[in-house]
Amino acid sequence: MRLGIDFGTTRIVVAAADRGNFPLVHFETHDGQACDWYPPVVAVHGDQRLYGWQALAVQDDESWTILRSL
């Protein structure tokens, strides 16, 4: 399978090559919804790491350090 990945500053988007078409790959959000992008965010708290949707869920908690646009 061939994939194209766009590491954007606010979104990561993935497309698959399928017989001349390039449909977007969908990611599952924290609440089970399908989304065609993934957030480029990491949350760090001591030895713990959260990525993507889980990192966004703790962004308002000041005990976590948020790293964006990796």
C-alpha cells in the first residue's frame, strides 16, 4: 500500500493510492468518530506521554506540557 503523509502544523493528513485515486485515511477520535486528520500534538507529564486526540483532551490541565506542530 502506498501512502502520502502531510505533516502540517495544525493537522496531519494521510492519503492512500488506490488505482489512480487518493482517498484520505480516517482516524478514530477520542469519542469514536471518524476524522480525516490527526492532531500533531504530544502531552508530557513526568514519564507519561499522550499523543493526538488524547493529548488535546488534557491541554487545559496545567500539569501537562503540550508540544505542538512536531
